[in-house]
Amino acid sequence: MYFKMTQSFFILICNDRHRYLLSEPSAFYLAKERLKARTWGLNSTTPNRQKIKKGDQVVIFCTGKRMWGRHFIGHAHIEEAPIIARRTNNNTYFINNYETSEYEIRLSNVIFFKRFVPLLK
């Protein structure tokens, strides 16, 4: 007996803006701001971008060596398939005037874990 899954699961990864400059936002800060805006950016080269669809689920992973680096911090549902990102100055996806990615996905049911989950060594 075979089951066809109607939803997929993905990991959204956030990196430190700059590893050594503490004046630049950490991966955790960037992920938190993206999740508050319920929007996540994707590049045209993001693997499996074309496979992401409404109803899929994602977990959020922060990389880096700064605050909460190498931890899973939450999860969300995809509200709609990736669309071409808006390019206006009042776009909530811009964080500290950093350029947005080429595509964006809208998120719903965003939940931060009560305890962040570290990546095992």
C-alpha cells in the first residue's frame, strides 16, 4: 500500500549577516524579524524552490556562532507558493535596509519553540 503525501517539509536556514562584525544582525535576529513579518526570502538558486507549495511546513534553523546559532528556533506553514519579491522601500521584508531576495514566501501559523533545539554534534 502506498500513501501519497499532500504536503512537504522544508528547512529554512538563516545565516549571520556577517560573522565577525557585531554591528551586523545575527542569524537569530534576522530570522525573528522575518518570522514577525511572516515573510521569508528565497533566491532563484534555492534548491527545491519550485517544489514549495501552499500548505507545506517548514522548520527554521539559525546557523553561525552568535546568539542561538546552530539551533532550530520554530516552525510555520507556507501560506502561498514562492512569488517574486516586492521591491519598494516601505516593504516590511527589508531589514535594516538590506536588499531582499529574488523570491519570497508568505508564512502562517508561525510558532517559536519554547526551547530552541540545538543541532547535535
